[in-house]
Amino acid sequence: MRTGLIILIFATFLLSACGKEAGQVGDREKSRQAAISVLDQYYEAVGNADFDSFIALFSPTAKFYGTDASEIWSYTEFAPSIKQSFKTGVGWDFELKDRQLTLSQSGDIAWFSELAHFNNTDYLLRPSGVLEKQDGSWKFVQLVMGIPIPNQLYTPVLQGMQATKLGELSESQKIDKVLDDLHQFAAQAKAEAYFNQFTEDAIFIGTDVTERWNIAQFKEYAAPIFSKGRGWKYTPRQRHISLSPMSNIAWFDEILDSKTYGTSRGTGTLVRSKDGWKISQYQLTFPIPNQLASDITSMIKTFESKNDQAADKE
């Protein structure tokens, strides 16, 4: 009888413990779903440009981190800015791709990471952050908007970040030197140094309509000239350089003076590599004064017509 009573008490204890544990698991899942619901409410609010619903999800101590390194805002800083933005009636259109959310052991803190396509500007974001249960309701205390970078793009993105940090002026000065060196090496007939200013897949476009050469073809044209210690001399008179937003691509135009041909124009593109800026394309042209355009283009048409006729006779 005594043994049976002990077994009954022990069984009752186990059932009570299991029931309590099951209740705790159920409570944690409810709390987790409530936190997820806040994330869903966030996307609904920003999609509808509903500032009141949006700001109600944040703790007054919250911080918001944008995609730029300078974008670190407190609640009092980001709230007015977003309110003004939503006044246009245009919200933020996200398409959620993935979500992971974890609860702390105590159950009153949750951290999350997501992947979401931002349709407004057509790129992928990785929102992440921390939620805290305050007075029974989940609130954002930190929200970070990151842009995941494919591993294959790490190098050019890093170069772009470095270029931005150094400043466009510094990069423009480096590009100036590459182009100045190019003209100097050409004048000195330094073939190796000259061609080292180009990328391996560079294109050179000469003044004749037939002159579109890859780097191997251009070397074939220039080698006999350089081998005799002769080059060509073009002196830069004026130059304009523009950089891409990430500062890893640049394009330019320059006015050149030539003793043989007078005023010339060079245009082209450079790319930023691990070895510095390299010329990807260079085009040399002879700009024609508008007053002479009709006469010169007529000469060209006559010349081409004669060439076509001669070719037909062959």
C-alpha cells in the first residue's frame, strides 16, 4: 500500500512537471509569434506609408542604422525624417525572402535577420535587429538595414569603398597621372611602359574608321614604330574626368595638341584594378570645326566612294 502511494505521488509530480514544461513551451511559442507579428506589422506599415503605425512599433530608445556608414539615427532623429517621407504617400515596397528569429532564454528579448527585396530601388536588403518586450508588447530597439554583397563582387565593392574613403579628388589625380604617363611614354617610344597603362582586354580606336584594335592588334601596329625609337607626341591641353558612384570606373575626355595634326581629342574609359587604374578603352579623334564640317565630310564621302568603286573593279 505504501509503495503504491509513493508511485502515485511520483506519477502526479511527473505529470505536473510535464504540464508545466509544455505550458512554458507554449508560452514561448506564443511570444515568438507575437514578435514575428511585429515584424509583419512593420512591413505593412511602411508599405502603406502609415507613419503612426510604423512609429508605434519602436521603443523611444531605438536606434536605426541605414545602409550608409553615416546613417546612425536615434528615435528622435529618424522619426521626423520618415514622417516627412511618408507624407508623399509613397511607402517602402518590400518582398520578404527569408526570416530567422531567436528568443532569449528569458523570453523578453528577440533578435532577427531577414532577406528582403526592396522593390522601390530593385536591390536585396538584409534587415536585422533586436526586439524587446516592454510593458507586455514587443518593440524595436535596434533596426539595421544592410546590403548583402556577393562574394564575387567583394573586390570591386571594397575598391569602391576605399575610393570613396580616399575621395574622388585623390582618384582623379591618379587617373590624371595614368593619362599623362600614357602620352609621355608614347612620345618617348617606351613600348612596354606605354602598353602597361592598358588592361589586357583594352580597345584602342584610332582616327581612321578601320582602326578598332584589341591590345594585341594595337601592339602589332605600334611595335615597328616604337622599335625605331619613334613615337607620337600629344600634349594634353584640357581634361575632364568623371567617376562612377562606386569610384571603380572612370571616363574622360581630353583636348590634345599635336605638332603634326594640331588639335585632337582623346576619350575613353578606365577601370580600377588591384594594380591601380588601367585604360580599358581609348579613342583618338580629330574634332572638326563646325564651319569646316560640310567641306571635310564631303571630302570623306568622295574618298570612300572612290575606294568602293576601286574595290568593285577588283
